[in-house]
Amino acid sequence: AHLTESAQTIPQFTSMVEFDATALLATRRALASRSDAPIPIDALFVHLMIPVLRDHPVMTATLDGDEIVYYDRFDIGLAVDTPDGLIVPVVTDADSRSIAELGAEIRRLADSARSRKLTPAELSGATCTLNNVGVLGVVAGTPILPLGTSVIVGFGAIQPRVRMQNGIPLEVSTMTVSATFDHRLIDGGDSGRFLAQLKQHLEVPALGLL
């Protein structure tokens, strides 16, 4: 019912970009080697996406009638595949958490979702949603907007690509980002600038520290 209402009442469009995931994967390996617990790649996605969302406030806004409401928080919904279907718990205050803290919270919420132990509060209040369909082998998709948000960002599976560097063909690991937007708030220019900056942060993770 939630997704049906979204599809029927919100004009939506999806844009995609492909990025070189080499540095992202190397960063994850380096962090994992210094951590006592696994680092979910979703933790890196969230961490690198926060400063981009901050630079594009309309991406964390919603329409209330004819009024645009801007959220002053970064609570990120995470799509989790469970035996009971899709569940979207929310990582609250994502902007104030380290990558290790994000990783721990993401693992906790995913485990709680699959064991049906989430509270109603852990399922509401998202200001943006992230969906990592790559874990299922999906290369790209067109996610449907959750009600009350203006963007959902989907990450696809890692794919090898051959690219020319200084005239030499090299194989690189690439990923696709597919983002669906509320067209009442966001147009093609807004989406393009948002995805271009997100691509920069994913390809050069150090930008997320600036």
C-alpha cells in the first residue's frame, strides 16, 4: 500500500551514474584490517553520502501540501531483504556516527529486521533511503520513493570494466548508482549535480573528510 501510494501520487524519475569503485574497495579493506568487526559497505555509502546530502538540502526535503519542509537531520533508511519481505529500518543521526559506529548500527538493525525485533520507532522518520541491490547481484534498478522523502539511492553490483588510462587498457571495478527523485522538488539539473558530487566522493573517499 505504501509503495502503491508513492507510485500513484508522486511524479518520479530515476538517473544513473557509473563510478570507479577501486578506491572505495581499497578503503573498505584498509578499515577492515584495523577493525575488530566487519565493515559493511553500506556504512561507507552512508558516510560518503552525508556531506553530499548536506550540500544539496532539497535531497532531504519533502512536500507538505504546497509547502517544502527541509529536514535538519540525517536519518538514513536502509532497505533490508528479509524472509518477510522488504523492511526499511532507519539509522538515526547518521551524520554524527563514525564509520565503525555506522557499521555496528547497520548490522544491528539488519539482524533485528530479519529476526522481527525492530520497534516502530526504528522503522520511521527516514529523511533519505539507501538500497544496496548489489548484494543480490543486481547491476542497476529504478527504486520507488518511500513516502515523505525526495530521493532514494540504490547501489548496484560490482562489475569489471576495461578503461583506457594513458593509452593502456586496464580492468577496473565499477558500480552503478541509481537514484530516484521526486520531480515536484527536483529536476534534471539538481539530480545531475547531486549524482556528480556523489560520484566524486565515492571515487575519492578522502573528500568525505573535508
